[in-house]
Amino acid sequence: MSASSSSIHAVVADDFDAVNQLIIRECASQVPLVEKIAHHIIDSGGKRLRPLLVLLVSRALSCQGEKHLLLAALIEFMHTSTLLHDDVVDESSLRRGKPTANSQWSNQSCVLVGDFLYSRSFEMMVRIGSMEIMEILAKVTCVLAEGEVMQLTNVRNPKISEEQYMQVIHAKTAKLFEGATQAAALLSGASPEQQLAMRDYGKNLGMAFQLVDDLLDYEGDAATMGKNVGDDLAEGKPTLPLIYAMQQGTDEEAKLIRRAIRKGGLDQLDQVLDIVNKTGALDYTRDQAAACSEAAKHCLEVLPASEFKETLYLLTDLALGRKS
């Protein structure tokens, strides 16, 4: 997304700067370690894509006032808290090319700071003053947690179906995109039709985003991604490239991938990569992401013409073309 990120942010530059300042202020805590860990992960180079979606949808629907800034900031807090928890669960040492918080501080501290950020996000929701938005985002937090548990129970299980995989990535990734865009539409006074369309836009964009993420694990560049190629395989995660390769490969190739998933690690990475490429699994995964991207574009038809709508269109294409 780096090639055009400046143009994407430019249309909401003032709002985006205001959200960044709000995020910094809301990290304040009487406990120095809380601020230190929170700032470490918030400042670690993320694209702020989820709060950006809130700003773009809000502006596309002519949102009045400044509560959309608060919504954007709390969405980033929700996302950041999941990153802290994920790195502990996955025992990750690298995120966005930098050491993870849990590799620099204790797992216990990072879990608790993640809890702090979740709690602060709900404190901010109260200030927005909408029970409907709180209901949407409370549901999001439950589904996010369920998605992480589903993924955890699927680790080293090569019997996961494509349908089960899609359920997991919707819950662990797309649901927060969905909640961000739906809440932004609701806050902006959108019609019921527009609210549903924005919800589905976020869902489809999030699905495309995660599909590309899983694709990059087998064809990306470690220096660009900020993580190592094959990390999902090393953790025993059965993502779509592996699921499809097992379906399309020979019995022997399927057995090799199943063994690699059960064992974890990277001992058989080269062989797995050969099978994934041979079976067209990467092209298939890319096609599924493209289908989600097209579905997201169709959802934008309910919006009036504006530079914000055009940027939302652009985001669907950039999600497919990103390298990190």
C-alpha cells in the first residue's frame, strides 16, 4: 500500500492528524509501563487503516461534529489491543520489522496493557453517547476473541476446510473492519441501506486484506513484510494456500503438507512452497481476495460522489496490490 498511501491519507489529512493526537492523549496512564508498551506498539509503523476507514466513511456521508475522530481513535485502540494479545499467543518476536512488545517486556505486562487499551476504547465509546454503536462494537470484541480462539484450536490441524478458514478470517480480521465502517455510517446518520452497505464494504475489504496477508506468507519478501516468509507454516496454521494445495495436489503432496502443518517449523518449507506454486494455490487465493475486493466496490454504489468515495474505491485495489 505504500505507493499511494500519501494520496489516500491526503483527503482526510487534518482528521488523520487529529486522530493521531487523540490516540497519544488517550494512552495516558498513571502507570509508566502502560504508556511505554502502548506507545511502543502504536508507534511501530502501522498504516492506521481501520481508523482511516472510519474517517473516509464519515466524510463520504457528511458526518457532522467531531465524534468520528473519537470513533476512529477507539477503533485503533481495539486493534492495537488485539495485536498485543496476538503476539503473546503466537509467541511472536517480530512485527512490522521491529521487535514485538512481548519480546522486550513480559507476556504478563503485554496482556494487561492489551486489556487496558480495550477498556480505554470502551471508555471512549461511552463519550460518543450511542448505545447502538456500543452494541455494534461490543459484538465485534466478542467475535474477535472467538476468532482468535478458533484459530488457536485449528493450529496444527490440517483437516480444516476452506469454509472453516473463511469463518476464522472473518472473525479475527474482517469483523473489526466491518464494525468500523458500520459504526461510522451510523454515527453519520446514514440510511439503513447505507449502513448495511458500509458494513458489507468493511467485511469484504477485511476479507481481502487477510487473504492477501496469508498469500504474502508464501510469496512475500521478508524485508518488506517485516516478518519471515513461512511464519504461518512454522506456527502450524492451515491457511488457504495450504488448504487449496492439499485439495489439488497428489496424495503424496497432500500428505507432505499435512505432516508439515502437524509438525510446524520450517524443515519442509521449500517442498511446501514448490507444491503451493505447482497447484496454483497462490493464484486461487489471490482470486478469492479479488472477488472480495470487487464485492466491496459494489457496496460503495450507495454513496454520493465525492473524493472520499473514490478513495474508498482505491483502497480495495491497494489491498490486493500490497506487499506488506
